[in-house]
Amino acid sequence: MTTTTTAENPLRDWIPATRDLTIGGELVEPQGEQWDVLNPATEEVLATVRGASPAQVDAAVAAARKAFPAWAALPGEERSRHIHRLADVLEKAADRLLPSIVNEVGTPVSLASYLQVRMAVEQHLRWAAEAAKVDRTQHLGPWHEPAPTLSDVVYEPVGVVAAITGYNYPLNLAIFKFGAALAAGCTAVLLPSPRTPLTTLFLGELIREAELPPGVLNVVIGNADVGQQLSSHPGVDRVSFTGSDVVGAKIMAQASAGLKGVTLELGGKSPNIVLPGVDVQKIAVEVHLRWSRNGGQGCAALARLLVHERRYDEFLEAGAAAFDQMVVGDPWDPATNIGPMIRPEHKARVQSFIDGSLAAGGRKLLEVTKPLPEKGWYVNPVLLGDLPHDARAVQEEIFGPVAVILPFKDTDEAVRLANDTPYGLAANVWCGDDLAEGRRVAEQIRAGTVWINGGGSMRPDAPFGGYGRSGVGRELGEWGMREYLEPKHIQWRV
Ligand code: NAD
């Protein structure tokens, strides 16, 4: 799979032409409300789209319901072949998926090629295709009361899934959901963020090209009302959502009347702990370039830095080089590593965290000061310090290129601070060569993923999700598969 990443990419202005929904394998002209999709780097209108009407949402759910029995009954090997075929089509479309995502999300092309396209398809969708083949039946062995019996536990698909995603990784977030759902034997209706719907509309075209059985995977777009209808729809059996904790709570409430199960992948305020034995010269640049990736618009951004007081000053000095390497601007410039905020109101929210922190006595300890491009909703990255741990910027998810730093006295305090927010999505512990200490600290942190010394990339076979306000349930790996499976106990007398 190749994606052209340079500014010379002949497809750099390309955006999908599809404006139609995909319902039951057919292109359907949307009848709902209309809005503009904007390019956050240029402020230009990329496209004007229409959402699904209430009747079209019903039709999408009905199409998924109709397709469910046959899809669920297919042998896993067959479902696997279908999913691999879809992955083949997506791989061939990589050079168009890339500009679609760069232009509507604003992710710098230097990051997007792997993180937004290749990782999603080559790693995650392929893994899901293989997971479709697994026979998960468990043989529990004999039980003697009140009569001798044997038991099996078999896993059956839950049914129709509503998959609702946030704006920052449109292809990844969709694949994390429909990959596992389809592998499990469920059918699905996808609803992307109204701010970045173009890539998912294009996905509808690719679903048809891959000849997935009609109705197995449907695409609708729309605003909160469409999400509300889907997550409370009597024809939907499970809701899988990625987005903010505020909307996650609404979705849980909306799904509750129908007693639908939910998987919620929400925000975070992930701590990044630097223990005293660490050579901070070696890690400071990596630390800052990581939390600021995608302009800080990453759910697991490690943007709450907890640094041992003995290393604090040295860490700050070493970090200045990272801010020199931050290039804010045109996502199509291969040198750029910080793109724009998705919308002006989001930029204003990010700015309000900076202004509010300064007004409350906080200070900018490191920052990029180069002039910002005239167009585009950019924010210069900044590291804020001298804030108490209960400050808004320390406790709340900013989702922009703003990190906070706090010193700690000993490891117990680091652990206490790390766990002292309502979230628990991810964390990192820098421990140098003392892996045993890193592991001891990792085990005390209440988060769904804890990396040690920077960890690695997101693995398709490892669970991802959060404690507390970071979510409910897990995505990816066997844990993600189980979200879409009902365990059934079959017991017989012997
Ligand atoms: P958001 O919560 O604003 O919106 C997400 C989706 O919810 C959109 O598609 C929107 O149309 C829909 N929606 C809004 N109101 C609804 C309602 N009442 N009922 C049903 N659907 C409704 O999120 P966002 O700003 O697009 O994304 C950013 C957030 O997502 C951040 O908090 C980020 O941390 C989180 N996120 C989490 C993960 C993860 O895996 N944990 C990954 C990426 C992003």
C-alpha cells in the first residue's frame, strides 16, 4: 500500500465527489438538513452536504436488520474474505483517502499517510478480517449438580450496530468499529462527525466497489439529531461511540430506554510521568513532539507532564529544542507537524484555556512564537506551568497544542496526581533503565493503556479504552470483538 505524501501529490486538492448516503448497497440522495464542510487550513468551503432525513435513518437501520441474519449465518471464513476484499479496495484507494482526510481534518500529510490511512487499513482492518475466522466456542467441561452435565459457551453476534465517530481520525475510528462488528457477524450503520463527513461518504462508495452484501455496512451523515435517532432506534441493538465525554453521556442515556449496550471511547487528560532517574536530554524532544501531534487533537495525547522536581529545570531546557522543531501551518507542506484546529469555535476554546491559565497566574514556559498563517484556525503550541493541579487546564481535555507541566516530589505523589482527574484513557511512565520501577508505577495508574518509556504504536490485538470519564468498554483485539458478541451458555445432560 503506498500513499504519496509530498506537497507535489497530484491529488492534493482531491476531495470525494460522493454526496449520497449508502443504504442497502444503494446510493441514496440525502433529504435532510444541509451544511458546509470546511477546510480548517484554508477556511474554504470544501463541499456542501445534506444529511439523512429521519425516514432515511429508519431505512438504513432497516437495511442493516434485513442483512443481519444472512451475514451472521455466513461461516467466519466467508466474512473474513469479504472484509479482506474491502481492505484491498481501501488500499487501492489510499492515494484518495489521504487527501480527503488531510483536506477535511487538517492533519499534516507527514503524519496522515501512516496514522490516518495505512495503519487503519493494513493493521486494523486486516486484523479484524482474520478475527472473523476464530472459533471462540469454550468447552467448560463437566458439572455434577444436580445431574451430570457438560457445557459450551458459544458467541453470537449482537445484531445491528450504530457506529458514531468523532472528527479527528475519520477512517481509523470507523474501522475500529465496523471491522470488529462485521467480523463478529453484526451489521452496521456508520455516522461520522458532521465536521468531517467526506471520507466516510467516500467509504460508502468503496463499500459498494468491494461488493459487500447490501445492507451489511451503511453510511448516513447528519448532525446531533441523526445521532440521537440512531442511538435510541428500536432497530439498533448496540451503540458504539467515539467522541467527547459530554456526548458519550447523552448517548448512554439515549440508548438506555431500549436497554442497548454501549461502547464509549471518550476523551482523556493523560499523564506523562518523568521519574528522577531518567536522562531527560534523551526524551524531552520526543515528549513534546508526541503530545502536540495532530495539533493535540488526539484522545490519548500525553499532555499532562508530571516531572520529578530534581529534573524539572533540565527537562524544560531540553524541551526548547522540540518547540524549535514545531512547524505550524499548511498540512500539505511536508515540513509541517502541527495543523489547524478543526473549527474557529474550537480554536477559541483552546485559546480560552491559555488565556484563562495566564489570568489565573499560570505562565507560558515554552512556546512557538512564529507568526501564524493568515488563513486557517491555527494555534501556536504552548507549555503552561505554575498551575495548581485543580486548575481547569490541568483537569480538562483541551484537545489542542497546549500541554501543562507540574513538578512532583516523590513517586507516590506522581501516582496520586496521575490518577487525580476524572479521566483514565492513557498514561506514560519514563523510567530509563529501571523497568521494574516503571512497571511498578504503571500498575498503579488507573488508565486503559499505560506505556513505559514511550511504548510503541496502537496494536490491533491489544485493548484500547478508558476508565472513568474516558469511557465504557474496550475497542480492538479480542476485547473489542467481545463488545459485538453475546455469550450463550448451552448445557446438556450426559
Ligand atoms: P463530539 O462528542 O463532539 O461528537 C462526536 C459525534 O457525536 C459526532 O458525530 C456528533 O454528530 C455526534 N453527536 C453529537 N450529539 C449527539 C447526540 N445527542 N446523540 C448522538 N450523537 C451525537 O466529539 P468530537 O469533537 O467529534 O471528537 C473529539 C472527542 O473525541 C475528544 O473528546 C476526543 O478525546 C474523543 N476521542 C476519543 C477517542 C478514543 O478512542 N477514546 C478517539 C478519538 C477521539
